[in-house]
Amino acid sequence: MSAAATEDDTTRPGPAPQAWCPSGVADAPESVVLGVRSGTDGRVTYLADPVPASGVLGMVPADIEPRRVLRFASHCVSNCVNRRGDDCTLIERVVAAYPAAEPGNVPRCHLRADCKWWGQAGVDACRRCPALASRHHADEELATLVADPSTTLEQIDARFAAAGGPEAG
């Protein structure tokens, strides 16, 4: 566990809280803005505190898909296309497809204590999370492949083999 992730981030007494998806929908009643996709590389800059999505959506110009510029979090739901039993297959594909950010501290995140990805993949998820958008560009081949719930880890490996390795993505 890195210095930025502490025991307080992962343990709590009492019943398990509702798990949150860091790649959630914008229109669920509980949805919050997790961060803003910015810069030339499109990485997510996390907000210091959660902001209710309902208070932000009206500020996004009508011709911009909110998930292209904002990263939303909402409750994990049992009927999610990325769900397999209690596991999230999206984070499995993300960990397989994207290189981890530089070793060291993971980004500060108000969601971590209840984050499904953190609970399932730990620091491996957190190191990749800033590189993801809730909605990707259609011309981002790797993002399209990873976002497709029917994509297998073998297909991701085959893509890298054909392209000459993960750094070719």
C-alpha cells in the first residue's frame, strides 16, 4: 500500500457501504463528479471534494457530451454490463490494457474507501484511473476495445502482440 493510501481508506467497522463505480453514469440520483478530464493527454484531475452531478450537468454546453470532459462516479449496480458475479470486468480489462502510472503515491481520491475498483484491484486500479474517461473518443482504438464488455483479456493480449507491445497502444 502506498503512502497516499492508508488503512483508513480500506477498513471501516459495521456493514459494508454501497460500492461506487469510478466510471459511473451522470444521471443517477447519487452521481458525483469525480474529476475533470484536462490537458493534452486527457488525464483526469480529481476534485478535492465530490460535487453532485446534478448541479454541474446544466453548466456543460449542449453540444458537449458531459462524459467527454467530466468523470462521474455512481453506485455499482447488479445489472451493469461490466459485472461478472461480484467482480467488475472493466477494471480487469483496464489493468490488462493500460500501463500503470509512475510508481509512488496514488492520486488523492474521495471515492477510494468505497470504490469498487480499489476493493477489487487495489493500487493497480488507482495508478491507471487518471488515464480513463467515462466516455472515450471513437478513434481511440484501445479505449474502444477496453470499454467493450465482450472483450476478453486474451483479445487485449493479442492486440498488443500484433501492435508490438503495450506501449504501441
